[in-house]
Amino acid sequence: MKLQIADCRLQIGALVIALSLVCGLAVADEIIDRVYAVAGGFLIMQSDVLAARDLGLVPAGNAPVPNRAVLSRLIVRALVLAEVDRYAPPEPSVQAIETALDEVRSRFPTVEAFKRALDGAGMTEAHLRETLRQNLRIRGYYEQRFTVVPPGEDELGRYYREHADAFTRN
């Protein structure tokens, strides 16, 4: 009797293993997302590239491989964001973020098309707002660090008088 129970357990165990192997072969692996790059401490995923392209956040231009062009721009953006965090430009206003969000919405014919694009990108409106906030922070950083005040009338006049020979002929 003990032999029959042990034999039965062995057969059931073999059946369970066989079924799990068959089921494992029937279910193929599914790639949910891919890491395309790591830049400035930020992961740039395949879904980020597709979302930026589909929502028009990063134009691909006439690039022969649009996703590669978008990825390059996202890498630069990540590196700039790392620098932005060091200099802490002023936070953009809520109104500026809403204006940027309205601009993205206007790229779609209907609200439903916009929501479908968000869903297709796996992005929520809150995530989009955060992305737009970061874009505005980058713009503020550029303005803070690289804006050159144009010379005034007095400075232009002085420069012209001091270098008059460079502006005259014959």
C-alpha cells in the first residue's frame, strides 16, 4: 500500500512538472519597456521616447530614424536637468505650466484624442505636467545663465566712436 501511495505521489509530481514546462513554453516573454539610456542619473526608457515623440514634446524633425533623434534630444535634456538642479532657477508659475499643457492639448483634434495619446504613452496628465514643469525650468535656467543684456545706446555710440575706422571705407 505504501508503495502505491509513493508511486502515486511520484506520478502526480511528474505530471505537475510536465504541465508547468508545457505551460511555460506556451507563454512567451513579453517586453514591457526597455532602457534606452542612462544620462545624468535619469533612466530614459523606450516609453519615454515614444511619449515625447507622440505628444510632440520633442520634435524628431526630418531625421531618418525619428526615435534615435528623439532619444538624442532626451539625453541632452537629462544632462541639462542635472545641471538645472545645481543652479535652481525660479519655479515656473502654475499659469505657465497650464499654458504649456494647453499648447500640447492643442496638437490634438479632440480631448478624447489627447487622452488616447496619453494612455498610449502610458502617461498621466500629472506626469505630463511634471515634464512640462521641467521644460520650463530648463528654459528659466537658460535665461538665467546665458542671457546677454544688449548694449545700450551710450555703449554702442562709444564703441562706434572708438572704432570708427572699422566702419568707414575709402
